Amino acid sequence: MGLSRPITIGRIDYANVWPIFHYAEDKLPQDRFVVIQRVPSELNKAIREGELDITSMSSFAYAQNADDYLLLPDLSVSAKGRVNSILLFMREPLERVLQGRIAMTATSATSVNLLKIIMSLYYNANPSYITMEPSLDNMLEQADAALLIGDTAIKESLRNEGMTVIDLGELWKTWTGFGMTFALVAVRKETAAADPEAVAQVLRVLTESKRRSLSNLDPLASKACEQLGGTMSYWSRYFQELHYDFGPDEQSGLSLYFDYAKQLGLLDTTVRMQVIEDQTAMQVNE
């Protein structure tokens, strides 16, 4: 029968998720689907509170309430190495940063906790952390280093004025040998049970948008140049270095991240990822 109300869909307000959504909204009838665009932290909260049915969301926020969600298959924002938009900016030497203070953005839980994992388990360091609005100059007035993500990180990297920059995706790969998955697409279990046909339609549309976007990156690169600056070659490389699948390699890297997060007490429980397997039936297995 399906739900009598529109299905609400959350779209992360960053360029890194554009391929999944760029061609999608025109294919989702507005009387049936409503797309809401916000930063990850706001979308994470909205789906947790039932305001959204389906959303792109931070991997860490998914893990915190994984039993409430199902993952849409083969959709993610991942990197096999360099991610280019999860960046630690330092004006001070690394040795000082490891013993000092790091300012972090409040817009995404995945990157913040990835930094904590890297600091603790890779560097064996215990810096202090403060949370601030994502303004690099302000952050570095109060801290030895600053973590920025998404479009803000990209803009600052393009105008970088002699700072040392650590790409957390690249460092994670060097350390663990795995890629890192920063965002997933999840649906609330009750939505999948109540309106499987609508969820299947969203999955088809997002999957086709991903395919079409990656088959020709010029429209996305041109849009990024216009909105965010940079060059066509920069943005073509940026989108090529990101990966939008969620296969065995991505799942293995994310499982390791979740294990480390639990080891450090950042997550309370072991995460059991549940991916929708049957796109037509979409039955929720309890």
C-alpha cells in the first residue's frame, strides 16, 4: 500500500556527495518525495528523530543507531587513499600538535572520530580538542591545528598559505592498508517495511545518478568551479579519487574503523551493518 505522506530524503550539503544526487532530484516526483539539503550533523539528527526517511549520513552517526536503519546497497562516499576534503591544517610542527590543542568542526562525526582514532592509536598521542565553527583563521587562533571537512576544507586547501596539511584518508590508508568510508545512504527500517516500493525507487534513481555522473565528470567539475573555485582538472581528479561504491573492500575498512572506535570508547556497541539485499522485496529481517 505504501505511505500516504511524501518520503523525505536528506542530501549532504557537500560536493563530495554530488555524484549520487546530481541527476536524482529531477527523477523523484515532488508530490511523492521531498529532498532536504543540510550539513551531515543536521541530517544525522533528523533521521534519528524520524524527520527523514532516507538520508546520506555520516558513517559514525549510522553506527550509533545502526539497528534502526538499513543501508542502501553500493552507495557511499569513500576514498581508497587521499580524500582531499578531510584535512588537518597545521601552522605548528606535528610534534607540538600531538601534545597541544586541535580545533574541530562540529559538522560531521565521522571525521572527528577518525582524527581521535589516528591520534590515539597511530600517533600514540592525546591532544586536547575544542569544537568550533568551521573558520580556519579563527580555529588556528585558539589551537595548534584545525580539522576541516567538505567544501570548507577544499576552499582552504586551494588557498593554502604555507601550512602543513594532513589528509586523513591518505593517512588512514598508509596506516591500515584500507580505504575509508565517510558517508553512507541509510533508510529507517519502518520506512523500508511500510513503503518498500518507494525505497526501491529512490535506490534506482540514486544508483543511476551515480552511474551517469561518473561516466562524464565535466558537468560536476564545471559546477564545482563555478560554486567553489579551483580548476576543471582539480575537480576531475577530486571526483575520480573518491569512490561511491560500498562493496567488500569498503565494508572491511569501515568495520575496522568501527572496531577502533569501540576500542576507544567512542562507540558503545559492536556494529552489525545491514544492507538491503533484495531491491524488489526490501523486506526487513528482524
